[in-house]
Amino acid sequence: MKKFFIIFLSVIISLWFLTPVFFIVLASLTPSSDYYNPSRIFPSSLTLEHLYKLFVTLGGGKATLVSVQVALISIGISFLLGLPAGYALTRYVFPGKNIIRLSMLMTRSIPLIVVAVPLVVLYMRFNLADTTLGVALAHASMILPFVVLITSSVFSGISVEYEEAGMVFGLSRFQAFIRITLPLALPGLAASAIFAFIMSWNEVFASSILTLTNRTLPAHILNTAMASPDYFKFAAGTIMAVPAMVFIFFIRKYLVSMWGITLK
């Protein structure tokens, strides 16, 4: 009975989340003649016309590529800086450690619009305006506090005795981190990577003010698709949702192992 209830609840929750996604994808594939027909719930046929126009005619393909590049670069930067910081906050004792944790959260309380003008001036001075790297740096600065705090929590759940045992057998502190701690932390780091990817993928304000031609997909959609017919908006929603799902699919085994479940 308990197993049946868990399965039933899982199906209900899955339908709750997947039904809107299904109808968004369906609307993006619906011909315009059927879309405005109130007597039809499901279309008589499917078409890729709206997705094709959004990708090719309206420049959505280029914007999608820019978004993927920005997300991956921002994840790389935030992890390159966030992993050592999270490890240091967990393993070392030093004055002001709790203040540093709190200050990281406080940076997210500052609205981006407050620093928009100084940020644009700074980017123009260093030739970072309208560049993929510039947007990635802006996204990384937003993601970094969360990566540090999440990785710090992940590392705190791994006993320091594993590292000490490795160092007894001749490993340095860095080697113990790379060979022992990091593999054990992969499930938590995968969750952090998903969070970082989705934050970068959905961010629109910084991408809008820092770019003109190399816009990310959300900024491009805000500029073009929102003034288009409704089926183009659903096509844009489909394009926004699919890459994030693909990214989650490829690292799902680390997420599942975080709950102690083996995925074959």
C-alpha cells in the first residue's frame, strides 16, 4: 500500500510539472490556423514552421548558441573560484569566516539595476560590452555566492578523516582534495552546476543592458518574440526549456546518487 501511494504521488507530481511543458511544446508545433480555432484542443497536424522562423529568421539559433556558451563559461568561472572558497570555508578556521558567508548572501540583496550604469561604463572601458565573455563574467558574479555556499555545505558533509588517511599514504592536501574529496562531492556539485546553469540560462537583465548584437536567448526573446504572435512565444518557451532539460539529463546520475539511488 505504501509503495502504491508513493508511485501514485510520483505520477501526480510528474503530471503537475510536465503537463504545462507538454502544452507549451504542443502550442509551438501547432499551425497558426489551428491555434486560433477555439473548437480544437489538439491540432490536426504539427509543424516546425514557428520554431524554424524563430531559429533562422528571427535569429534565435545564434542567441541559443550564445546562451549555451555564456552558461558554460559562467559555470566554469564560478566553479574555478567557488570550489576552493567553499573548501576553505569548510576545512579551515580563520577570523571573519561567518562574516564572509553572510556578505556573500548580502551581495544578492543589491538589485542589479542599481549598478547597471556603472557596470555598463566599466564594460565599455575594458571592451567587454557586447561580448560573450562580458556576459559570462556578469553571470558568474551572480552565481558565485551560491556556488561557494552550496559547495561549502557539500564539503562539510564529507569527513576530513578521508583526506587525513590519504595524506598518511603520502598525498598532499591538494592531491587529497582532487583524488578523494572531489569524487565524493560530485553529486552535490552536480546539483550546484544545475542551479548555476539555470540561473545563467534564465537571466535577462544583465544580458539586455550589456549586449546589443550578441544577446543571450532570454534577452533576444524579450526584444523580438514578445512582439510576435502567441505561437512564436510558445516556440520561444520550448527553446528555453529544452536545453536545460538536456543538461539535467546528462548529469542526472550524479543527482540520483546524491539520494543513495543507483541509476543503471
